[in-house]
Amino acid sequence: MPGSKLYIVPTPIGNLKDITLRALDVLREVDTILAEDTRTTMNLLAHYNISPKKLQPYHKFNEHKTVQGLVERIRAGETMALVTDAGTPGISDPGYLLIRSCIDAGINIEVLPGATALIPALVASGFPTDRFVFEGFLPHKKGRQKKLKSLVDEERTIVLYESPYRLMKLLEEIKQYFGPERKVSVARELTKIYEEVVRGTIDEVIEYFTGKKIKGEIVVVIAPPDN
């Protein structure tokens, strides 16, 4: 494996079998694996008998402090792989800053294809997939209402990420701004044993989840207004 390269390596969003053979080869061969949470990545590495000694933490709390040093190490000949807890780095996860810094430094970057939650949730929704907009996590407070209002007239399918703790709040906000008849799809625990996709009008989906203990990462898909 040639030196002076950063690999962007997607990891499973649930089922550990959802990792490519190429990704496993890269994780075995690089000098360093940059991980959002080393404990989570250690479980993946143990499952595939990959040494955890090359692990180094890289997350939103230390990325600004460590990015320049990492760039210098790669320029000096080190090969690194960037992974997050689940899915593709840079998609609502740390990665953008390091990728941008490596590009600016002329470092070769190789992005492997692989797992991400938004595409399976979008396809499973049954809503149009030819044109869609991915908004990730909405702002928790400042700018949240403004963002929701700006999406009301969006003609493409809308894909959002949400935590289980704020799902009901988001569904109520969708009802408030988009109306009770707008169709939505809520996917949770994708690729896991308790995978679930709930589809219907916003009122129907709110009724389904009311009183339930909601677990797992959530993808909410909002249908176009004429769907």
C-alpha cells in the first residue's frame, strides 16, 4: 500500500456484515485508523481480527487541534484510514475538516463506497428517489424553525436524520409546518434485528409512535407535496 494517502472508509450502520472486502483490506494495511469512538471501532476490528493498536481518536472535540498534525504525518509518508461509528465519514459525522485540509495540502484521498443510512431509508420510503434533498440533522434550537419553513415548498423528497429522543418533537413540527396529511416514512434500527420502517400520513405516524419507547438512530423521509 503506497504511503501519503488518506482513505475514507465507510463502516456498517448496524449489521457487521455490511462492510466491503476492500474496506477490510484497507483497515488491515494502513498505518493508522482514525476513529470517532475507538471503543466502537474496536468492536468492529475485533470481529474481523484486525489489530486495534493502530487506532487513534479523531472526533468533533479534537479535530481542530489534531488536523494539522495528521496532515503532516500523511505528507511524511503515513497511510491513514478515517472511520466513524457508523456509515460514511463526512455525512453528518466528522471528516470534512480533515478531507479539506488534505486536499489543500495536495494529499491523495481515496473514498471507498459503502454503508450510509440515508439511501436505504430513502428507497424503503416508497417516495420518489429521482430527486431528493438531504438535510441531515436540523439545528436543535437556533435556526430550526427557519429551516423547517424553508422546506415547506420543497418539491423534492426530503431526508432528515434525528435522534430517538427528539423524534416526536420533529414529527409534531412536520405536522405544524407541512400539514397533517403530508406523508412521511420513519426508518429506525436499519440493518439490525429490530429494523422498522413506518409509513403513512404524519398523523398516522405520530399515532403509531405515541407512547412507545423509541430506540435507535432515526431517518425521517418527507414525501413531496403531490405524492
